[in-house]
Amino acid sequence: MKIILLLSILYLAVYILCIEIQKRILSGKRKRIEAETVARMDLEIESLRNRYRTETIGRWVSCQGTFNVIRNSEWTFYRNGQGFKVERSLREGEIRTGFFWRKNAEYSIDIYEEEGEWQTVHYDFRVVATDVGPLPALVEIDETGNPLQEFGILETPLSFLEEIENDMIESGG
């Protein structure tokens, strides 16, 4: 009987030791994956900074994770200084407005929306936390380089969606 009890205790100790070893292995893998993700994001951010230093030509979409299904905005910047913004929501449908834009300085553009005035957008690229994980995004910043705490002109961080092939404003959406 004592031998069975000792073997049971030994089995339990070995089992607990195996579980602890598995936890450490998984923790190490998780840390390695997180480090690789951070390194990959850093490379993507640096690539975006180099590519869009003076202009934001292309199509960009709001970077909000799964909330984009309920409400999102899409900004398209053409080389000729024109563009359009499409705002979509389940409640209001789709609203499309045109705008003009121009280079201002590095990481800064001016936007002129219909019936408005020229407004300056200072931007940078940062990793944005969303419910689907971290994403690289164009973020509107203040004069000190900090992300805006309130809604700016762009309203939300934007993720790069696609290149624009020509300067023709597309009809429809």
C-alpha cells in the first residue's frame, strides 16, 4: 500500500513538473512571437515613414478593428491634389465628399474640404492597438508629435489599403 502511495505521489510530482515545463515552453514561444511581431511592425512603420514622408497618395481606411463593420471612413489621395472621403455606417449609409490636398512639409499635408478652408494635418506612423491585434497606421499628431487626444480632421487612424493607378476620380465608390 505504501509503495502505491509513493508511486502515486511520484507520478503526481512528475506530472506537475511536466505541466510547468510546458508552460515555460509556451511562455517562451509567446514571448518570441510577440518580439517578432514588434520587430515586423517596426519595419512596417519605418517603411511607411520612408514612403509617405511628403505625401499620402493612395487609398486609406480607418483602423478600428472589427468596429469598421459598423462605421468606417476611407480616404483616397490622388497625385493631382484631388481626393475623396467615403464615410460608411450602418445607420447613415454612405456619404462621399470630395476634397483637395497639397504637400505642406515632411509628414504634413493641407486638406481643403468642400465649403471649408485649408486645414493642416500633421501625421506620423504608429502601431495602433485594435481588437484584431496591433496594426500599423497613419496617425494624426499635434505639434509636439503626440497623437491627437480628440478627433482631428482624419477622425481615426488610417491603415494603408492600396495604391492608386491614375489621377482620375472614380465614379460611384
